[in-house]
Amino acid sequence: MTAAPGPLETRVDRTRCVGTGACAATAPEDLTLTPDGRALPLRTTPSDLELLTEAAELCPVEALTIHRTDTGEQIAPAY
């Protein structure tokens, strides 16, 4: 498990999310699917940054992103 490097925020663009579930399957401690099938962060600070980063990179519509709260810099997915 990789600890988060400083304050981070997980964001889900619910208008883009198509509910594949790949993110919640990859990082189940940090993400879940709501009854409408869209992703929802479960916590404000990631429990495992490595898994959450992988989940963001797996999202086919790039609806899941991870940002530094102090600068707003997007750290995942990496482009």
C-alpha cells in the first residue's frame, strides 16, 4: 500500500461517468458505485494512492481524477 503524498482530493465527473465499475473494483476502499451506477469517492484522503491512481487510469472516459488540494494540480491520470 502506498501512502498519499500530502493532501489529495478524488474527483468524479458524474456527467462523464458511464459506470463501468472498473474504478470501484480496482480501489474498493476508496470508491463505490451509487445506485445510479456512477462512481463516488468514499473518503477524502486515499487509503492507497497506487490503487486509486490505477483506477483513474483505467477509467475509459477520464471521469475520475486525483488532485493536490493545495495547488489543484492533477496527479492522476497522468497524460
